[in-house]
Amino acid sequence: MSVARRRLLIGGLCLCGTAIFRSVSAQSDTNIQGEGQCFFDSAVSQAAAGDIRNSLYRHSSGDPGRDQTVSDLLFRTARTYDIAQAELPTFRFIPVTVKGDGFATDETVEPDTKGLVALNLRLLSAAGADMLPITGFEVILAHEFAHIFQIRNRDIEKLQNNGYHSREIELHADYMAGWCISQRGELTTAALQGVAETLFSRGDKNPDVTLHHGTKTERISAVLKGYLGGGSTDVARAASINGMGYINSL
């Protein structure tokens, strides 16, 4: 693996554990449960982007074979979203002791990269079918990369200008995640639905909180809609437009 490719997985992640725990507790009014949620471009992810020197966030899952699998997923996902080599985000593993399934921000946190994506090691040890841990990890990875894509293409602004908030932004990312998974053509609809049902059965069941991501049913439906629409385009920009149409139809 080249140095440039390896940097996406091994490059320094700017996640400060103390700052993250403060940020999560500071948002107690949102009733964050941690599992089943990501924190895109929030106080949590911005605090995470503040200190690349902290060693709490890991370069490795502890298993070289699994690291290689994750690295392959990272580059495949980046290619699917048509992210240029010079704009690849830094990636790190989040320890299971930290709340949340993932973080994403587009802030530059490491030389020769742009933004960061971090996923919780909990996702690689989830209970369930044999295929769940890595497929569930891939779904959340595709969701976090969708957030990177959203902000770089001003989709956040477009959704907000239409009067939408966190729920719709997250469901659009779920749609994009389903589309992204569809592009490798190796998963049945039933298998993806089973993974999504397990992933989204955790956390975020309160539509009244500020960072509500959508109900379990809404999130599963968005992922499956994106997946089923995957055959209509292999271009991320077109898929995003289709996702906007889906959000408008809700």
C-alpha cells in the first residue's frame, strides 16, 4: 500500500477525548444516547478536530487483517463518492468507551488530507449474523462519507434552505449510504435490511431532540430507498439529487 493510500487509514486523527466527553455532556438537552448516532459538524466533531496529538483514538483496530479490510472499504467508499486524492479525509478508530457510532467533519486536521471520519470499534464487534459487523461498519462509514459529500457540495445548505433540519440531513445521508452500498453489487436487499434493522434499533428514539436522526423505520426506509435506486446512477452527484427528491417526498 502506498504512503498516500495508507494515510487515509493511518494518518493522524484529531480527536481529543476530554473535549469530546465535555461536548457530549454539554449537549444533555438533546438527550443523546450515543449509540445509533453520529455527530456531523457538531460541537463534538469540531472538538474532535482540535487535537491530533491525543493518542486515545486509534490507528489500528488491533487486528492487521481487519485493518486491511477497513482500509479497502475506506478507499472504495471514497472512490464511490468521487473524492479526489488530495481531499481524502483522515480516518481513526474510536474506542468503545466513547459515545457515538461515528464522527465526521470537513475541517483539515492532518497535512495532505481534508476532514476526518472516525468510526467506533463497537461497530466491528456488534452481535448478530456473521456478516453484520463489517457490513454494519460499511453502512455507517458510507453515512459519514455522505456527510463529507453533503457539505462539500453544499447539500446541507440546500436542505436547510428548504426548511429542513437535522432529521432530513441525516435521512439524506442514510439514502446516500444505501446508494453507496448498492454500487458494489454484492449484497441482497434482504441482507441490507437485516443489517439496517440491527443498526438502527439502537439509540435516537425521540423525535423532539435537536439532533434527531429519524425513527428506526424512517432510517431503514431511507437506506433501502437509496439502495434500490442505486441502479439508476453510478454518479454521486446524481444520487444526491435523487436523495433530495426522496426527502421532499416524505
